[in-house]
Amino acid sequence: MLKAAAMTPQRVLNRIGRMNYFHDDRHAERTNEIRWLVEEFVEIPVKNLPPALEGFTIVQLTDMHLRPYTQVEHIERAVEKTNALKPDLVVLTGDYVWHDGEDILDLVPVLARLNARYGVFAVMGNHDIKTDPVLIEATFAKHGIPVLRNEGLDIQHSGGVFHLAGIDDGWLGKPDIKATLDKLRGNKPVVLLAHEPDMLDWYADDTRISLQLSGHTHGGQVQLKPGKPFIRPYLGRKYVQGLYRVNESWVYTSRGIGSTGLPIRRNCSPEITHVTLVAGDYYSLAA
């Protein structure tokens, strides 16, 4: 994400990542927020939400970027916190590794400990496709976590149904919104997983999309002042963090779990996102 990494030899980054600073238990005392974990709670009004889905909960984890700065222990804490929230559904929105695709072999067994009533679903990010997409998809499949690439499925809960879909990465993948929503039937709400948030502008005229959940930006990772990100990556320049309204859709962008580029987060702590679906529309939230 941060361009400084491209100018730094990987062996130097790995050496930095092995420092005790990234492993000890004093992270809560530091102003560098790289190992903090903040739970963000957001209620999102969804038009035509079936009454049975009122209060349905989704926890989103994204941008884990295992190694060198993000270590397995950090992900384990995120999984424990997620399970404590007792979500109905868990979604993973890409960038599981940074430079080495084989890191997925250590990451996915930890993610397989996630517990959700209706399962765990994933999409790919640009770093996943850049490293080893075949290995990454195969490892998720081995541990029973579906990776949605331009496809979707219905999630049924107490007689209510919504459509969960995942579109391929917008930077290095082959995203196809038509194929992604090909199995959608009727007037069901759609929750779309897309790694890069600004992708929503490509299909914002599709009024079937109720909510898009994204990551990619890290919230800028460093904010000079709260809400003022230092870096805005490609396809993450408009919807940098938090909740936005785009035509008839919502997009929520998480700051993510891991860190890349420089080993620092400032005014931009790692995030576990807890989404609650509620009946309503844009105006009910504005009121």
C-alpha cells in the first residue's frame, strides 16, 4: 500500500517485523496503534429488509497482511474478539498476505476458528492476486471457507432472505458485476463484498445493491489529523473509511487489521467491524 515499501529490501522489512516491538504485550501503552484492535459498531438501514432479518449481524475482517509487521498473534486476538461478538455471519474482504503467498498457510488455520451462525465467506484482494491466488483460494477451500469471485448465494434466516455476493478484485482481478449478481432472484437485499471501496462507482446505478463492505485503504494507515489520511490508494481515494451513501447503496470501508509499507498506524487503529442490519432507508439514518 505505502510506496516506501517498494524502496526497502524485503529482508530489511522482515528484520523489522521480527522485532519484539511487534510481539510483546505493551502495545496498548504505545501511541503507535499498529497492534491495537478497535471494535466499530454500525447500524445500517436497508430498504425492504425482511422483518426476520432485523438485527442480523455481520462482522467484517479485512486487510490482515500477515507478515512482517502483522504477526499471527495479532490475528488470533482478532478472531477471539470476533467470536465473542457472536455474529450471524463473518465476511473477509481481502489482502490476507503482503509479499509472500505462502503466509496464507499459517493464516487460514487461524481464520478457520471463526464461529458464525451462517458461516464465513471471503473475497480476494489485490495482494492476494499479486502473490499466489491459486494457493490462497485452495487453502481457504481446504479449511471450508468459500471464496466468492463474481458469484453470490442466498442467506436465509428465520424465513427472511438476503443475497450475499462477492466481486473479484478491482485492481488485478476480473470483476464482473453482471456475473456476480447472476443468481439474484426477486427483490432481496444485496450485501456485496468488494475489496476496493471505490469500485462501487462502477455499478452505483444498480439499485439492487443495498450495502457494499470493503477494505483496501487501511483508512490511510497514518492520519495527520483524525479523518485526514496521509495516503489514499488507487480505488480507495473517495470512500476511505466508515459509512458512505452512494445513490441507492451504502458502502462501508473498514480500516483493516494489518499494516503495510511503514510499520506505523497513527489516528487510524486496526478495526473489527460489527454491522447490524436494520429496516429503513437513508432518511431514517439521517433523522
